[in-house]
Amino acid sequence: MSRQARRKSNSGIYHLMLRGVNGQKVFEDEYDCRRIIETIHYYKPISKYQVYAYCLMSNHIHLLLRETEESISQAIKRISSSYVFWYNKKYHRKPRESRNN
């Protein structure tokens, strides 16, 4: 079942959560935590969001962001795709095979 579409915020501020599949850890060590923070700050001038707060847990991250010019969906796509690509490369993870095969 797909996720319900995010409702548009009047203020443009969103509480977002990015998490690992099946509760899997997404931050194995301190460097992983630094990497996600660096990734958030890297895309900030590109996506033009404002960061109000974040909280890193071992298997997820909470973000409080305000969208401006680019949609929050596109900004989160940039952040998560970049981090997942890096994480999979670092830990030699391969993409999951299609469930239809």
C-alpha cells in the first residue's frame, strides 16, 4: 500500500521522518551521522529550504524544514537518494531484487 500524499502546509514548515527499511539502522557510526548532516547542508542552497531542527536516531532521522522555492518532496528526494547511494556504497549493499521475480 502506498503512502498517502502529504498535505500542503500553509506555513511551508514540515516535520519529516526518513527511516531505514524494516527498522534497519541507517547510522552505523558517527561518520554516518556527520554524512547525513553534510548532505542536508549541501542541498540547502540548491533546494533553498530552511532547516529548523533535526534529530538523528540509529534507524531514522526527524527533520523540521521549511520549503521555499522547491517542493519539500523534491528536496527530500535529493537528500535521501544521495545518502542512500553513499550508504549502500560504503557498506557494500546491493539493491533489493524485485519482488515480482
